[in-house]
Amino acid sequence: MGRVSVKYVSRIFTKKEDGTGTEALQKVSFDVEDGEFVCLLGPSGCGKTTLLRIIAGLEVLTSGEITLNGIPIIGPDPKRGMVFQQYSLFPWRTIIDNITFGLEMQGIKKAEARKQVEKYIDLVGLEQFKNSYPYELSGGMQQRAAIARALANEPEVLLMDEPFGALDAQTRNVLQDELLKIWEQRHVTILFVTHSVDESVFLSDRIVTMTSRPGRIKEIVNVELSRPRCRTGAEANRLRDYVLKLLEEERFKR
Amino acid sequence: MKISFIKTIKENSIEALSLMVAVALWQLVAGIIVHNKFLLPSFYDVVTSFFVIIKSGLVTDILTSLLHFSIGIAAALIIGIPLGISMGWFKKVDRAVDPIIEILRPIPPLAWIPFGIVWFGLTHQAAGFVVFVGMIFPIVINTYTGFKNVSKVYVEAAKVLGCTRDIDLIRSIAIPSALPSIAAGIRIAMGVGWMCLVAAEMFGASNRGLGYQLWFNYYLHRMDFVLVYMLLLGFLGLFIDRLFRYYVDSKLLRWTAGTVV
């Protein structure tokens, strides 16, 4: 089970030199239900990545509270897996050893861990490359491996920070399809940061749109499209148009 | 076996030719133009002296020098790597240790020879100590730099995967990530240490070893012997460096194969 609850979260970055602060997030509140796929969408610099990093425990909040299944988040924890925008596989470990990393940290022996992660390697289709080093893989394969590495810890919620942002358009579409398949199979809660309207409309159950800095919630849009979705269906286009207009309003506000 | 040998000569024909020309030139200049065994021993002189030296106990001198080198490198690794790691990982250690290192570092390692002798006497440790002084700084500084350059995304990825204690992060993330830099530091240190070794043995911190023999033969004005020891030092240094590089590149740093072509 993975129910994330964000309550009145604010984050102010203070400069060390003069003590002036930049408000990145202002009283952000929303809930993510168990098994839900939610996208955080907003203009660049709106604090969506900051919010995700706070949920991951890599960043602290200035005020407010975030809970996972009712328990406040205070630091990083394997219950909350994360996939980064940059390639984050450990280059000194082979693909399979990257994926077993989380299990090894729990004290599971390497041989046993390798057996356990076999199903995740299958899930992302990297059987052939499990003994390769990251530099031997394409960007798309590296992000697949990063997803498998996060899933191997069996997290309650998977946090994804523009994971397909650095990939070309075709690879991105393929990985979006695969991610949805994984999400349906594993039934994990996903919180996905993106700046792409298309991506959010195609993937999520709900889109949390944010205002430009300081980041507040602008509107939470329900995506009531049946799955599997068609990228270019009339209903999807209408929704895309609606969300684009929401973001455009933000652009003129600056 | 024979075929592969011939092939190697073919593949490295330019290198081999260059070496042969250099030796021939040397022999020509020394034998016909200079014609003075004291000023410039010829290639032939050096080869004959080499066999004399082998008979008179070359192996002991090589082993002695290697022992001095081993003492120095072992001490430098045991002290230098943990020091570099703690300076790179903990800011307070860095601030505490850095000024001391910055003051000691510019002192030429050879300036430590007198204290080496006073503290350790004419023992292997005295020569090893000078080698150690030469090696410690490149090791500390490269380990430190490697740790400073550990990418933040690896540390964060490790943290969200459940690796949160300093000791685990250092062992599982920072050390492997800094390994190329640490290995480069050790290589630089081995070069410096090798030079210090010769100087330490020459200036009295030992009564055996290749450096000692080099200086001893200089006193006897046997310059052909001096040249043999010089070349031996060069070849041995080259051999140690190649051995280290082979081991590190093929065993420890295979994962970097894609980054440097």
C-alpha cells in the first residue's frame, strides 16, 4: 500500500550570503491514493522537482507535512523508490549488480539477491544485458535498468523525476508504454514529474498542475480516459488543449 | 609461438627500429667519437659490466631496493588513503588537516633524509621513510579529489535505495567512484617514490640497494657500472608501473572502458 498525503507544504531556499529567501513551494496540498498514477506538471522552476525530492527525503521542507500511509517522511527510505532524470546507474557495477544494490543494502547475500531480481530484469527486458556495464547501454536501456533497480526494493511509491526527459521521442513513447505495463502488473503508486503535457495526459490518472514560482497548486485535472489510451484520440486532444491553456496562463502571469 | 613473435616485431617495427638506431648511435658516438670510457661508456661496455654486476650480487641489491620501496608504499597507502577519504568525506577533517598538509607538502621529500637517518638509523625503514614522504602527498590529494568529485546523483540514488550510513556510502559509492582518481594518485606517487628511493640510498640512508651502488661506483669512477645501475633503475621503474597499470585497468577499472578511448 502506498498512500501519499501532502499537507500545506512550503519550502523557502535561503541564500547564505545575505539571508534573502526564494519561495519555491507555497502551501501545496494534495493526496495520492494507493495504486494511483499522478503527474506533477508545471512550468520550469515551479518547484515540482523540489516537491518530489522532499517526498523522497533528499530535501527538507520549511513547513507543512508529508506522510506515507500516515507516517511522516523524515529522510530517504527504500519504501520510496526514485528514478532520476540524469543517468544514475552506478557505472562501476554491472546492470544486475546495480539492480541488486538495494537488496544488498538490506543485508541479503549477493547470490540470493541476484536470484530475486531476475524477475525485474525480465520485466524491463534487459536479460541480454544483465552482465554489461552501464556505459555499454543506450540511454533508454539505462533508464529501464534504473526503473528495475527502484522496483527491486518493492517500494510502496515510485517517484519519477522526468525520467524520460533526456530520451529521444520514439524511445520515450516506448518507455511510457512499458512503464504503464509495469504499473498495471506491479500495482505500485507512481508520482511522476514532467513538463510534457502529452506525457502527463497519456500516463496519469490525475494531473496536478502547478503555478510558476512560488509553486502552488493551480488545478488538479482528472484524466478520465479509458486505458489502453490512444495518444491522438479526440478526447485526449481536448484534454491536452485544456491543460496547455492552464499552463499558458502561467506564462503570461510572469 | 614463433609466428606470433615475428608478428609482434612486424607490428612494432617502428618502435623496434627506433630503439636499434638509438643503441647503434650510442655505440658509434661512444666507441668512435668520444672514445673515453669514463665520459661515456659504450653499449658494449655496459653489457659486459652488466654481467659482472650480476655475478657480484645484483639480486640482493634489487631486492633491497624493492624492500625499501615496499615499506614506503605500504606506509603511504595505509596512512594516505584513509586520510584522503576522511578529508574528502568529512568537511571538518578537511579543515583541520588541510593547513598542516599544505605546509608540509612543499618540503622536498629529500629534505627529510637527515631526520630519516636520525630517527631510524641506517635501516631499511630509513630509506622506506623517505619513499613514504615522497608518496604520501600525491596519494592523499588524489584520494581527496576523487572523493570531492563523487557525483551527487550516485549518492542520492544510493540513499533512496537504502544506503544511508556514512560508512556504507563511503564503501559502496564513494570509493568505487573515486577509484580512477585514487589509482592515478598511486601511479604518480610510485614515480615520485622511485626517485626518492634512489636519492635516499645515495645519500646514506642505506648501505645496499641500487641507488647506493650507483653512488658507490661513482666514487670508484666506474662510470660503466653507474650507467648499468641507471638503466636498471629505469627498467625496474617501468616494469613496476606497467604491472600496476595492467592490474588496475584490467581488474579494477574495467567499467571505465567506455569513458576513455
